[in-house]
Amino acid sequence: MAENCQNCNEVITASFCGNCGQKKYKRIDRKYVWDEIQYTFLHTNKGFLYSVKNIIKNPGKTARDFIDGNRVNHYKPILLGFVLSGISAFISYKIIGLSKVISEMYASDKRLNSQAMNDYMTVTNSYNSIIMLMLIPFFALCSKLAFRKWGHNYYEHVVMNAFILCFYTLFNIIIIYPIMYFLKDNPSNIISLSGVSMLLSPLMLIWFFKEFYKDRKTISIVGRVALIVLYSIIGLFILMIIGGLIGLVFAMMKGPEAMEYLKPKK
């Protein structure tokens, strides 16, 4: 039965208004509330789990399908990156206790045992995924420069890198963090495992882009991943220098107490 839309007064002949998308009027009752609860929780979880499953199986193909328009069942990749980064930070900081582990490690090394170094390593290791999330625009620029003639714009590279980060974070959550938990009484092994996950990043990138660009030769993919790594190292080195100079200037402006913060403890 046709009726007028409560929002724009257009005649509705289906379940939704063809003009503004408003749902056909339905009185709020127990079934309405139950349907809303199911949509809010079950639909969201279906999208989340569907995306996680496909990213674990093949992140490159999943990203390509999403960019090519197959998006209806997927969680938004940038939002998924936020969620997974939050889970990763919670596990590393609260469950594994990386801040305590790193503090104990650097307390035993007089050359590195400054409060500044301690805080820096704690933040970078405990919140690695969140830092990587913030750097997505930077890594997207690096991959765009490396693949600049392969037909995708900068914003599509932002989405690609969101998928890459999701896969990297899932790899840490599923494989690296459980091992870290059982080795948390040995700080040096914790740092080594962090290094392993970073060293495996180029291999992850090669697999990702090989599946994303299936019609391209592997050697071409490897060469462009090498460019991404090179651009990233150069860019991060420049950012570190700028950050270090800003920190030093700030410390000098604050006086002796701030300079003491940078010095190794005796």
C-alpha cells in the first residue's frame, strides 16, 4: 500500500522512499526494537569479522576488491585500522605490560638509561600500531610515488595502506603478541620480536602488492616495494631529525631540568 514519506512527502511504494531514502513508516513496537538491536550489533560484527577474515586470507586481493567497488560487506578500512590499533595497544600495554618490560631493560643499561629514552621506547613499542595509523598519509605518499604510473590516486593508496596496517596489526595480535606474553620476563627477547615483525614488513608488502596487482611481474613489485622502503626510511629519518631538533630547542628553553631529562641516569 502506498503512503506519503514522513520526511519529504513523496509517495512511497516500496520499503524506502525513492527520493530521500527514509524508511516507510512503521510503528515502534517490540519487533522494531529487536530489529534495531540486531542491526546495530549483528550487522556491525558481521562486517568486522568478514573484513578481518578476508584480510588474514589475502590482504592484497581484499584491498583490490574494495577499491574496485566490492564494499557492501566490508568494515571501512580506516575505521577497522582504528579498532585494531586500539586492540593492539590494549594488549601490548595492559596485558603484556611492555612499558614495564622496557623500563626494566633500559634501567640495566647505564648508557641508554635516560628518562627521555625510556619514555620514547615505551611509547613507540606499546603504541606501535597507533603510531603507524597516524603515519598512513605518509606511507600512502611513499607508495603512491613508488607506483605512480600504475593507475591509482593518492586517496586509493591511503585505503591500500589502511589495509596493509590492518594486516600488520592482525599479524602482531595473532602471532607476535602471544609469543611476547610468554617471553615477557625476558626483555631482550621482547625487543627482538618487535624487530622481527618490522623486518618482515617488506615481505608483507611484496605479498600484498603482488596480490593487488596480479597482472604485474613479481620483479616489478619487488622493485617498487624497495622504493617504498627507501622513501620511508629517508622520510622517517628527516622526521626524526626535525623532531629531535624541536625537542632539543624545547629542552633548552625549559632550562636545566629539561636537559637533565635527556641525560643518562647515573
